[in-house]
Amino acid sequence: MTTEELRDKQSEEVARQQALSNRILCCTAAGCISCGADGLRHALNAEVESKGLAGKVEVCGTGCMGMCSRGPLVYSSADHKLFGTVTPADAPLLITPDGAHLAQRAIDLQEPFFSRQTKIVLANSGRVDPEKLTDYIAVGGYQSLAKALDEMTSKEVVEEVKKSGLRGRGGAGYPTGLKWELVAKQIATPKYIVCNADEGDPGAFMDRSVLEGDPHRVLEGMAIAGYAVGAQQGYIYVRGEYGLAIQRLQTAIKQAEREHLLGARILDQGFQFRIDLRIGAGAFVCGEETALIASIEGKRGQPRQRPPYPPASGLWGQPTLINNVETYANIPPIIERGGDWFSTIGTASSKGTKVFALAGKIANTGLIEVPMGMTLREILFDIGGGIPNRKFKAAQTGGPSGGCIPEQLLDTPVDYESLAKIGSIMGSGGLIVMDDSSCMVDVARFFMEFCMDESCGKCIPCRAGTVQMHDILRRITTGEASDADLEMLKSLATLLKETSLCGLGQTAPNPVVSTLRYFPEEYETHIREKRCPAGRCNCSPAPQEASA
Amino acid sequence: MSRHQYSGNALIEVLHTAQELFGYLSPPLLKTIAHKLKLPPSRVLGVATFYHFFSLKPKGEHTFVVCVGTACYVAGGFSLVAKLEHRCAKAGHTTPDGKVSVETARCIGSCGLAPAVIYDGNVLARVTPDCIDAELNKIGVK
């Protein structure tokens, strides 16, 4: 396909969609599917058939619409209405709306949940059918790749990304433009592009939703990156647990190759770029870039000493660019609308938006995207709808590497620096809310258990340290610990942070450090009074009697 | 294996396919894979045991995978594990009659539905210990 054909195809598809009397969009992301979205979609299709409306009304499956707590969700384009908890029995009412019955399940699109969000990465999620290339082309898909190839040199692409101020969305926040420049400067060939889709943080499902809802966007971002740094091969390393995402990516890659949007002679020009999938097998440490590289090479996912960093020596010792799913998904809009436009969103040091997965004790669980710099309070209480029934206790960001944020710090703006200052991290975007029924010591123990299990065992501080820290935390929760244990816990935390080989060990103490900092009284009550203020841990007198 | 040109780099892909075909990775199977890919058997075993996804033991007729990611933990996922351990087998094990396997997972990315359980490949949302009882009674577990 040439650029002209791409534009023709876009106007053709837009015209076709406008000629329809209604397009009914049915959310078929993992969340809604498990609430029965597949059956609903079949019922809708059957209803269209039986009423003889084929060709006039179209039923499409789409990616995540965000409000997972009210699934399955259906959007009716003709009257711009979103309905929640729809059942297959509602299908006739949706096809010929009589409103009265379904009106009570209509979701107000003016609710802060929708009106306070800014969608860049998720712009197409919930609007396009992830299994149809034409849908993506209709909303301007692959035009950014065309623009980069037709009008820009690879250097200009890198400059544009630098200008945008985009920072890596995987957690650490390294400036993306600088990373691209580092790889572009390398003389050695071949170079590789890697997309990190090993979303291992428990409580995070942003990357999964992007891959399931808009896979072509990620492919386009990777192809642009390939052009910018001079690579011809890309790999997407995706978690084995994400079956639906894998299947949709495979479909998307095939479709794009067939239309010469990937593969050899992209858009009838000299540039070639192939993308292959690599399926992970359930190891948290593989989110670390050198471990991920080892895993793509078919080895155990163990990290190695850095430097050399992957931009100099990565996959098979070649220059390698590794970015996260969300980072690549930001690239097409940056190329399309310019780095200057992107840099107007967000704060001085953190540009753009961030996708968060809201989960835990919050009214609106689901997927949201907000501009950087919004405060946690706005996210949790305006968009998230607050905590049902009980009192807010803490918000957890960054998964096992992050920290717990107490109520008094809820007015902290969400950007890389502010979160680091209060002892947490941006992380990949999991945001879990806990109410007063959660015990913070047990939460710390839970995360430490996770890190202990996931430690790859290569370096001793992490391998032995996590076991020791977990043991102390376990004894605190069972009421067997003393004050000396608490001191030991603190010194181990510093040790792990300073001497571990990779990010897993260095950040493993974060949940402990942050809960010790903001909830010290909970530790003290467990140790001195042998009881759990939240009533979660079993500090029963039995083990004490045994020790006494 | 021929699809990957018998390359050692494709070990993880080959293990994925093998597990899909045979249900689990038996020692003779691992040995064959090592031989065909010209890798030391220790390397193959090392990789197979490193990743959680690979199972070296046969699975039961029915499988419950309880998510114990953070969101499910906050919502009470461990009470479901306790229920299954009480009625069937310890997490990571199968009942002696080979009927039910109980497993835990590190977040299945369905946090909006917490606590979640994957029962024979289908995600069950907002599960309570009573739901587990109901499912177990249906398949006739005492």
C-alpha cells in the first residue's frame, strides 16, 4: 500500500461508517468478556440479522472502555449513549432503542470519571475494533508512519521525540528521546527494537488493555522507532498469561504485513521492518531489561551487570532499544501532532498523560488516563468515585517496587519526581486503593513474599535478604517479633537497596520503608501490644505461649 | 521445532508448544527437547524450572487458578485459596484422585474483577468462598 492508497482507504472506510444508521460498540476487553460480553455480542449480531438490518447497523467488538466495574459495556453511536451491565436479553432494546427500559442503565458521559480524563494513549481504545485494520486506518492509523517515512529524516524523528519530553512509561522514566538517540548513534548493525509487554506488577493491567484494545498503535510506534534508530527487526515480549493480547497481536501483525505496513517495502518505500512475538513464561524479573533480553534469547531470565546498557550491547550483543508498550503507543500522536503539542500537556518535567489501572477498594475500578500533575486525591475521589462504605487508608503505586501513600499526602501531584520524593514510584501505572480493613504490615509482608518468590537468585543481597525480611515481617504479623527485629528490618532494607544487582532487589524494600515511614504505629501495635489494629493478622496468643 | 530451525534461542517457544501439546513437561520430554535443540539437559531443566508457567507435573481434570495479585489480595483472594486448600489440595498440588489442581497466580490482569479465579480457562469475577463451594459441589468433590 502506498501513502495515497492509505488515505483513500481511510476516506472510504469513514464514508462507509457514516452511511450506517448505527454502530454499536461492544466492549470485548478481558474484563467485560468475563462478565459475558461475548454472549452479548452474539445476541446483538443475531438481533441485527433477524431484523434484516445487516448493512445498516453494525456491531463491533472494541477494546477497553475504561469503566470495568460496570461491565459489560455497550456504546450506541447513533444516540451517543453508553450502557452498563447489559445482558443478552437487552439486545432488542439496543437495536431499536425504546430507551425507557435501558435508560436507567445509561452511564452519564459527563461524570467526572469521563470528563476529567485526557485520552492520548487510550484514544482509540473502545472506539475501534482491535481485530480490524480498516477500523484503525479510519481513525488515521499508520498516517504517522507515512509522515515519518515521506517527510522526515530519521534524525528529525528522534528530534521530535526529544522535543516532546516523553519519558519511559515502564516506571523509571528515562527520557525516551535520549534513549533513541543513543541507539541511533551506534554504528554496529543489526539493531533491534524491543517492546516490553511483560507487565508483571500485580495490580496493573494498562499494557494488557492497550494491546487488547489498540494493537496496531503499538506496532506503528515500534515501526517509527525502527525507522528512527535504523533497526529492521522488532520483538514484542508479552506475558504468557495474556492470551487474548497475544492472539490480537498475532492477527494485527499478519494484517499489517499483508498491506505492506510492516515487513519488506513498507508503504512502497525502501524501509523494511519485521515484528515477532516472544511469549514470556511468568517471571517478574523479566521486566528488567537485561533479564528480558536473556529471556528472548531463550535463557533463564537473569539480569546482568550494567553497563554496558542495552543501547550499546543488548540482544545478542547488538544495539537494542527497549521501551514499554505505553511509550510506543505515545509515538504516533507525537509524530502526527508534533512534539510541541505533546509538551503542552503535563508538568514541567513530566510531559503527557499516564494510564492508570484503578483497582482495590474504589467505586469505579477500571482503566483511566490523566494528564501528569493531577493530584492523587482528584484521581481517587473525582474519577475513581471514592471508597465505598469505609475509610480511605492508603494508595499503593508502583507494585512491589513502589510505596504506600497515606491520606495526608493525597494532594501530591502525580509526576515522576513528586512520587519519588514521598518514597513511592510512578511505576507502570497500577494504582491500588486500600481501606481501613487492610493491615499495612501484612501488605508489606505480601509484597516481600512476592519479591522473595520472584528473586532470580543471582545476587546474594536479594536472594537472602528478601527471605530474611519476609521472615521478620511474618513474625511481626504473628506477634512473635521484638523491637530488635524492627531495627534489623530497617538495616536490611538499606542493605538491599544499596547492594542488589538489579531493580528488583534495589526496590524490594520500598513497600516496607514507606509503610514504616507513614504507618509506624501499626508496626508498634503488632510488636508491643501483640494485636493487629485492622484485625487482619492473626496475632493470637498461641505462638507467644510457645515462645514463653 | 523445525519451525524454529532447531535453534537453541527458541527454547522457551518450544517449551510453550510442548506444554500445550502434552499438558505438562515430563523428564523424557525435556531430554528429547535438549537433544533436538543441541542444548545441555541442565540448561533445558534450568529454564523449565525457572519460569512459573511451565509445569513438570501432570494437571488435574479441573484447574482452579486463584489470583493473588495485589488487588485480589486486598479483596480477599487468600480466603479462596484457604477454601480450596481445605477442600482439595495445597496450592501448587493436585488431589490424589487427579480431579482438581489448585494453583495461585501472580496477577492475571483482571484487577477490576477482584477477587478473580480462572476455573478451567474461564475467568470468574468477584468470587466468594461460597462460589467455590458451589463449583466444587457441581463437579462432585466431597
